[in-house]
Amino acid sequence: MSQTLVERKYQAVIGIECHVELKTATKMFCGCANEFGGEPNTKVCPVCLGMPGALPVANGVAIEHVIAAGLAFGAQIPAFSKFDRKNYFYPDMPKDYQISQYDMPLTLGGEVKFWREDGTMSACRLVRIHLEEDTGKSTHAGSGDGRIAGSAYSLVDFNRAGVPLMECVSEPEIHSAEDAVAYLEALRRTLLQLGVSDVKMEEGSLRCDANVSIRPAGATDLGTKTEIKNMNSFRSVHRAIETEIARQIDIVESGGRIVQETRGWDEQKGDTHSMRSKELAHDYRYFPDPDLVPLEISPDTVERIRASLPELPWQRFERYTAKYGLEPKQATQLIDNAALADYFERVVTASNHPQQSKNFVLGELSRLANETQTPVAGSKVSPEHLAELIALVEAKTINSKIAKELLARMWDGAGSPKSLVEKEGLAQTSDPSAIEKFVDEVIAANEKVVADYKAGKTNVAGFLVGQVMKASRGKADPALVNELLQRKLSS
Ligand SMILES: [Zn+2]
């Protein structure tokens, strides 16, 4: 059986768990700065170091961030929520437990709407989003580097311990590596749009694990799953899931059994390896944190946050593709560059021509931006002036060649294209008698080319059009030039 036929015999089932560090001024339960990096163990205090007698106070901004995320994904916000202690031996958690949420998370249900490269929209439901604190960071070092002679040791940095962390748990209803990445992209875009996190995978403010299993196509029961960790980019998420699906199919095809375990992704080797068996569920002995009062979320708070939600990326995607007629790739390109999308929106508002706005913003303007290493939104071309240029093109006052020249000058600070056209007499010549004069001149001056044309070499027409455009200093209406030239040559 071929590889694809074997793959078609099975359906992959994928669930994604994402940990997202929230953007707040201070940590989750103390006043320490919530910033990435810095000298180890400099952003710490008695609370996040777990000193006896130190009491946590919940960060209200972090709670509102989670509610905002929940509402953006259409989740329910229960009126009551609480924090629980998750007990475990954490070498990088000074309290030796993590404050998390067990049975009463801040949000329940909801779904992440995502779109694929071809523009089709799909969704994956969420189980819950809960709020917890991040752990510190340990660095494991080997022996022999001279610091501690002859022994292996670990270094721990508590700067990250206590940073507010949101965990988004999806239902296992994604069926391909492509959809897993599309889901993550949608989640990332939404959280970025809400301003609740930097969601930088490279700095660890977005981390994800994937639960992967396979089952015979058409089956409804879930197969034994493995949990994949250590994926540091969306590209590695894609590769890791593909690799794991193939590994599981191989095992089942050869009569083996999938073992429930945690597997680490090795980017270099392009393979996963067993980290630990998960045959037994850990007993975290959760219990309500006695130092923290339960959370009461009033309907007023929920409605206030709901009213403050911006247009969401998937809504913008639908507007750009359905209303403005943009290609999925172009819509995504704009949505993923917030400053450029805002600029585009202002051009559309001022010009009322979404297609032309898109053509200029993603075309010539982006080319100039790349060339000069200046973002479009920070350039000297204001959206209003670009709209003016679009109006001049749409009214056929100028042709596209002049428009391109004008845009290059506007990029250098030339200002209003309308006044440039007026001042320099750049308006397109659409007067047939004026163009006819240029056409006659060109025909008279190029007897041999005209003879060639009449002898059947019609491809020389382009040269003649070029000559007429040149004679008009680029201002002739190209369509009219073509029409007049064809008529004269065939007479
Ligand atoms: Zn602290």
C-alpha cells in the first residue's frame, strides 16, 4: 500500500495547549516588574520567592486580560472563579506549588476561528482558559566547567516565577498539522490584537504543546495520545505533528501499540523522543488557595470588557475578502501587519476604492518601503494624499505610469499629487485630436516600422505605442493611443 493510502486509513486527532504570558506591569501576585530578561534573580520579592508569611494579591489587569480573551473567543465567563494550589515538586518554583485554577477557571468553552491559506474558515472549540503563574527558569549544566568542580548542577532564575500565565486548552478536534498551525496563528493574532500578550515564541511568551493520536478513519473513539513538547516555532509545530502522526501510523501498521507518554521534539534531528511515560496521571492534590479570596466577576465587568473588544482578526479577514474582494494571502498580509492594515483602512476610507488602495499599499508603496527600509505607515505619503492619487487615476486624469512617478516623488516628500499635477501640467491627454497629432508624427517618422507592420509583423505595434507615449511626455491616455494607432495602421 502506498504511503498516502496508509495515511487515508487513519485520521489524526490533535488538541493544543497554549501557555501565554500576559502583558502586565507587574507579576501575578506581587509588585515585581513583569519584564523579559534581565540579570537572574533581580526581579524578585518575598512573595514570588515564597517566603513564609508573604501574602499574594491577585493582579486585576491579568484577570481582565483573560476575560477579554475569553470573550473574544465567545467563551462563557462564570460569575465565580477561584485560585487553587497545584502541588508538585518544582525545582523552579520557590513555593513548591503553583497557583493555578482547577475546577473553576475564568472562562469556559468558546472557539478559535481560523482560516487556511485557501481562505476557507474553520473553528476549533476551547475547553477553557485559566489563569496561573509562570515558573522560574532552570539551566542544567554539566560538570567540569570549573564553577563547581566535578559535579553536575542546575542554575535557577526566579525572574519569571510569578509572571501571569494564561493557559488555553483546545478540544481535540484538529485533524492536520496545517490546521494546527492555522489555529495557533489565529490564537496568536487575536491575543496580539487584544494587546494582552506579546505572544513571542522566541521569548517564550507563547509556548505550546500538542496532544496527538490517530484512529481508523470513520472511528469516533479517541486513540491513545502522546504529548509533544519543546516546539519553538510554528514551523517546528508543523514538522513535529507530521512526524508524530507518521510515527504512530508506522507503529499501528506493524502491529504495535501506542504508549501514552510525553515526547520532546528535536529540531536538529527532526524527530521526537520519549521524555517520560504518562501511564499514571499525576496527583497534584489541588486545593483552593487559602491566601486568595475567590473571584466574583460581575455582569457589569463582563459587559464593559465586551464593549471594549476591537474588531477581531477573523472578522477583519471576512471583511477584507468578502467586502473588499482581497485574495486570502493579501488579506492575511495586511492583518499580520497592524500598522500597515491601519494605513490601508485610512486609504480606503478616504478613497472609497479598496482594490486600488490594496494595489498601491501592497504594491508600489511596499516596494518603496522595502527599498528604503522605512515602514509605509511612517513614510511621508499620507493616506489622504494616496487617496488623492487614486482619485486622479480613477478619473483618468493621470495614467498609471505618471501615478508611479508621482508616488516616488511623494515618498520623498513632494506632498499633494493633485497640486503637482496642476502645477506641472501632468494631466493625461485624453483629447483625441491632440493624440492624433502625436500618432501622425510617429507614423511619419517611422516609415520602415510601419511598412513592417503592414507586411504582417504586427508585434512592432508596441514600439509605436511607446514612441507616441514618449512624444506626449507620458501623458497620453494609453488606451486611446492604442485605438488611434490601430485604426491608422489598418487604413
Ligand atoms: Zn515578586
